[in-house]
Amino acid sequence: MHILIVEDELGIVQFLQQGLQEEGYQVTTANDGSKGFELIQTQKFDLILLDWMLPKINGLDLCKAIRVKDQTTPIIFLTAKDTIQETIEGLKAGANDYIKKPFSFEELVERIKIHFRNQKGSEILTLGTIKIDSSKHVVFKNDEEVSLTQREFELLTYLVKNKGKVCTRNQILKDVWEINFEYDTGVIDVFMNAIRKKLNLKIEEDYIKTIRGIGYIANDL
Amino acid sequence: MHILIVEDELGIVQFLQQGLQEEGYQVTTANDGSKGFELIQTQKFDLILLDWMLPKINGLDLCKAIRVKDQTTPIIFLTAKDTIQETIEGLKAGANDYIKKPFSFEELVERIKIHFRNQKGSEILTLGTIKIDSSKHVVFKNDEEVSLTQREFELLTYLVKNKGKVCTRNQILKDVWEINFEYDTGVIDVFMNAIRKKLNLKIEEDYIKTIRGIGYIANDL
DNA sequence: ACTTTATCTTAAGTAAACATTAAGTTAACC
DNA sequence: GGTTAACTTAATGTTTACTTAAGATAAAGT
């Protein structure tokens, strides 16, 4: 789960980043509104924490800008403003939640969890920095989208689902290609090559290793 | 949209009921926890407003009891308690939001809307610059009306409702055409072609992408 | 170090899936 | 009952992915 923090006060940023990372989240930070906006254009986040008062683009405008393109990613405002009118403005701009400073870290974590539990099971498999979202049929490496064909996708998914276990060529042929008889073909090699190329995986010491004479194995490092 | 209010202070109940009804919501009330629990067993609500201090069963226990059976209906706590520890307890029990008394009616309404907009049928669906008004059965692209036939409309709506998720050909055939068996037909292609033509969507890099070998996916860009 | 064998890599041929058009069929409306 | 619009089927064209095959490279065995 990848969280973006857009906040200019360094103390708060560090406090949040450290705390959220300890909770197991991947955290990216931006110290002003326009930097935050840039990050959102290029990367995919699962949740956004937004300060109200920000240099360059303020939180409210940033929130509106995000919502033009993306209505789904949860946005939580962090703010010292505690007038009701401004709370309402934020919610109207498309925010999903609102926490007043000073807030307790525990409460923030609980509120974050609420938004994640609302996002129903989109089953995301991971292999190191590789993410596979089967409902979207999309693969990310370091949050960059990589386009795979049907077979490439199936093969990669198969290896990742069997992470840590050696998959023999015959098993792969049986489960991915549905070829149930002995058959000498080089198809697997060709697809492995394509996957490694597209995901930029080195043959030696990377997430997918070749077990000579047997097959392949996937592993987080 | 049907809202249940579980609250024992008569003044607040009346204030909320009247206000929410003016906003167009259907409102049902319960003045203690056990009565609220009974209502939930027998009726379906779209959102529940829950007081913390209640006769018979308190709000926290009621919340837990609801969540045993139903994990999805949004629950918002209304409470005078403002200690962080208790806020957290409420969220952990499965509540989705938390408003401290005294609260502004406007803020409450905005928070209610947040939970509804996360749910289904907000009547107007959007896909980038495409707007679908399902109640009026009308589609706009860049605010220009586009006339679609029944099936075209259903197919587009289906894809947009499942925005971000791949819809397989079989799913589409099942859910839009109500064909539940394997059947080789090219109907989907023909309608996709019609939709793309009418909405002027390019095959590459547009709101509706083809996932070769699987189906189609709609996405805001 | 040479041979053997397995895997990697590339390119070209083949097959499958999709896009597109037109014609045929059904259903709705006047 | 005739006419129109919508839906489906079928045929053709186009694109993309899959497979085969063959040469290059790397690992294991002698």
C-alpha cells in the first residue's frame, strides 16, 4: 500500500513517514502542492494525506485538481483549520476524510485503515518491487506500469503465486499452457525472456531464477 | 437512501430527522440500542448514525454487533466523548466515521454524502469527459449529447460501473446479455465498435481499452 | 580446454483475436 | 400489417500475440 504525504512542515513529515513505514506502508512525500501534483501524474498511490496550507498550490486546490482525473483514491486532509466552514469546503472538494491537528497517530492509522477496508479485494500479488493487480490486469515495477501480453501475464502470475517453490517446465506447460503430454517446445524460454526484458530482470540474482534442468523459481530477495 | 438514527436524546433526533428528510433522505429512528438492533435485523439501511451513550445496548457494542453480520453499511458515530482513545475504539469496532457533538448539520450532511458517493448508483456516472445519467438514460461527451441504443447504453454503463476492473467477455455476456453458457459470438465487438464510433474513442489510449484475450476495461485517464 | 547439453535470444511464420462492414433477423411502433 | 430501428449473425480485413525454429551463449561434464 503506497501512501503520498503532501505536507511542508518537516517535523510532521518525518513523524508521519517513520510511523507509517513502521506500520508497513510504502511512503512518498512532497513538500509543496505542485510537487505533489507532479507525483500524482506519474505514479499511482493508494491513499493521499494532504495538508491544507501548502506552498505553491494549496491543499484545497490540489484536492480539486486530483478529483478531476481520479475520483476514487481516498484523500485525507490534515489541517490546523478547525472552522466548520472550511471542513465542509474540503469535503465538498472531494476529500474523503478530515483530521484536525494536533491529531493522534493512532487515530490517523485507524482512519487510513477504514479507507483501505472499503477498497474491496482487488487481490494484489507482489514479487519484490513488482506488483500484479489481477482485477486490473496490470503489472507495475517500481510503480511504473509495464504492459504484458496475456500469456506473459499468466506465466508471471503463476510463478508469483508459487513464490518460493520451484516450478518445473512440465508443471508450467500443464498449468499455464494446458498441455498435458510430453512435448518438446521452447515456448517457455521465449516467454521468460520476454518477461525478463519487459520487467528488466537480470538473469543472475534477481526475482526470477533459472533452475537448470528443472525449471524456474520466483522469490522476493 | 435510507438512514437509521440510533439516538436517545429526543431533541437531537428531531433535529436530525427533520434536517435529513429535507435533504431527501428516508429516515428511521430508534431511541435505544436494542431497538436499533432489531430494526437492523429486519430492514436494510444505507447508512447508520449511532450515538455512543445509549440505553440497553451502548453504541460501541451495537456497532460491533452490526459488523458481525454486515461489514459494508457505513456507520457514523455521533458522540460527546472527545477523548482520542474512545474515538479509536469506535473506529476499531468497525465504524466508518466519527463526529463530535456539538456538530454542524452541514458537516454531517457532507460526511454522509462521502459514504454514499463511495457506494453504487450515484445516478450520474462519469468516465473522463463522458457523463452517463442513468436515470435519464442519456449520455454526454464533452457536454454534447450522444444518442445510444439500449444495448449500447447498457454495455457502456456496465463498463463504467466496473471502472478500473477488467471485464471479461464472458462476464459481459452474462451480465449485459444474460447469456450464461459458453457461446461464441461477435456481438460484443460489434457494440464496442458502435460505442467507440459514437463517442469518438480511439482504440489506442482512450477511456476504453481492449485487453486482448480477456475483454475490455474502462478508465479515466 | 573441449564437448555436450540446456537455456537465452532473435527473427520469421502462423494462428488467433479483434475491428469493421454489410446483410439478415427480430422486435417495436405506427 | 407495413415500416423503421435495433439487434444479431456472418464475412472480410487487420492487428497482435503465440509458436516454431535456429543460432548464440552459458553451464556442466569429461
